[in-house]
Amino acid sequence: MANWDWKDMDWEDAEDSSSETEEQKPEIDKEWLEGILREFHKEPVTITECNVNPGCMSNESVLSTIISVKVKYVLNESNATQDLSLIVKELPKDAFSRFFVNEGQFDLREIKFYTQVMPNLKEFQKKQLAVEDTGENLNKPGEEIPLSVPVCYHAQYTPAEETDDTLTTPDSILVLQDLRDSDFCNIKFRKGMTYDQTKVALEAIARIHAHSLAMKVIEGQSLSERYPFLFQTAKATDSYQQLVERGLPQLAKFLKNTGLEAILDALLILRPKTKHIISALLAPEGPLTLITHTDFWCNNLLFKDGPNGLECCILDWQMVTYSRPTNDIALLIVSSLPTDLRRKHTEAFLDIYWNALTSTCSRLSVDIPKDLGYTREDLSNDYRRSQLLALLLCIGSVDVALGDPDTEQRLIDVLKDLHSEGVFTDETAIATSENDS
């Protein structure tokens, strides 16, 4: 749940970066949009109406500047008129934020997710479901497996270029379906997620996890080698550690004021080891390593009531990583669920995720327990370890929770529960032993 505030960090080169010559962005107008839609539909397009406005989704961070676009257009070959709402994601206008995004390649990762990862997963699914249809495995043929992300209409990344007298910074633009005009809506972090919302969110991420895992197993190619742009462990660790160091003093002040010194003492014992803990938990270890969202919390989800029930769509893939899937599960449950729901139903949610993961993999011709030797019990063990990473990420974004009585109480409850369950001390021992070895 990244809540970056770059101005609190030390950017030695930020001032220089803002003075570099920047490549001119394309103007978002009728002609430019017609070109995008023509390429997307592979046929002539005529735009009849076009409205471009500043846009800001409620979950927007400083990783992007958002522009809202609404168009009416005609597909010339079929003479069909369509209405379309888009969001255009550009680099941040603020020099500090722009520098951080360029350095961390957050925009490049999201563009590559939509232009490389998703097409590969969809093509892999098509190939595996064709095997279903020919009866070459024991599964019954069925419908297409939904991968719940927005449609990408256009993506462009321009790397930095240096000549004798000019240095340009990297630039990017990403054009996605705006789901807000398709009856999707976000939920309030203050309120937290419901049981049904959590269920469909976990099923949605499980389907994506399953596709990347099955593709790795069936095609025999390392995902980290296939997608070198994924958030590397060392870089991700540095970024998250900076967040923890920024958030911990705020949390310490809050805990002192609420009489939770014992929890604060435990966190302060953890503090010298947090970088190693983050690195160890982000590292892709074990048979169930796959492509993870790594910022999987309620503000990066949209929901709607569809014809077949509640639907979920997953947004903002700037931190897509090769890691263990329980990191996504734990962040969602620790950050975004009301206390009673988390306490009563965590095991049920792990079951829901496990069933969605294994059933999807089965349709893609991978039997997780048989082929990988990984069981539901292993998932619980990995989840326990991932809870500490989730907590550290929440500490890094603690200002999201502070200032509201409901979210503050939810934070207190999580801290008390994880402390009483020994998650702090158990994981510290594991990380310390790994470090010593």
C-alpha cells in the first residue's frame, strides 16, 4: 500500500533532473486519439466527440498524472458508434516525484505488464484451453478464464537519450480503459472491505498468480529472466525500507500516545533488521514463486455488481514483482479488512485463495500439490511469514491510517494481534539466522 512522499527523501540528483531537456509529449487531441483507436481496432475510426479533462482516481498516487478522456467514435467499416472512457497516465508533473518514478522505473514496469505480461498470459491461456477442447487432459472444456485488469489501448515508453549537447529523461504514456464509467467503483479505506469483496479480490489475484505460475511450469522459462523489468528484490527492498524509516517515527508517536509501549518496544527491536526481513520476504524462494502485484490493497481495487455477481478489477501494476503469492494475500488482509472480518475469516480467505489458485492451475494443466509438492499447509506457513512484510509496508504508509478513529483502531488491532501471535519475534529469529548464515 505504497503511499510515497518523495519530498521527505533525499534526492541528490533531483534538482539536476528537472533542468534536463524533456521530449515533447503528444498532444491529447482528436487526431492523436483516432490514431490510437485505429491501431487498437485495426480499422478506420472517426471520432465524433472528444472531451479531455484533468482526472484523478481516488487511489491515485504521485506515481502518475491522470487525465480523463471521453470519446464517441464510429468504426467506419461497421458504421457502429461507441462511447468510450479512458484514463491517460503520464509521468508526474512534480520534479521530485518524476525523478523518483524515472529512477525506479515504476512507469516502465506498468507499461511492460500491460504490453508483455498480460498478452503472454492471455496467449498461454488460449493455448492451454485449446488442449481442454481437444480432450487431451482430464478437465472439461469451459469458458475463458477472466484476467481482471483494465483494457490497455496504448502504451509508449521513450528511454533516456544522450547526445553531445542534449540529455532527455525517460518519458512514458499509458492509455487504459476507465472503469469508473462501467459501473465499477472503489471502496472507502476507512470502511474496509466486506467478505464478498475480499472473496472476489482474492479470486481475481489468484487467477493472475495461477497463469504466471502455470506458464513458468509448462514452458520451463524463468519469469525473472523472461521479464527483467520486474521490481528486483534489492531495489524493492531499498524503496520499502525508506518507507518504513519514514513511517516508523509517526507510528512511534502514535503508540506512545495510546499506551502501547510494549508493541513499540518490539518494533524498535525489529528496526535494525527490517531491511533484511523485507529482502528475505520479497525474495522469490520456494516452488510457489510467481508474478505478484505487491501493492495489493483496497485502494487498488474496483468493484461492481455484474450479471453473474460481484466483480473485481485490479489496478496500478507499477510494483509488479517476482515473489511469493502470500505477500499479496497478507497485504490485503492486514491493511484493508475490518478487525472482526480479519479475525474470524482469515483461514476461510486462505481457503478461497487456495481453491481459486489450484482450480485455475488445474485448468492450465498444472497440479500444484502433485507437480510442485506444495500444499495448503505450506500456504498457511508462507502467509504467516508474509504478515510481517505486510505490517512493515503498512508502517511505511501509516499516515493513511492515522487521523481517523476507525482506521487507527484497525491498526491497533492488527499490531496487537500480530504481536500476541508471535509474528514479530518468530520472523526476527528466522531473518537473523538467515543473515548470520
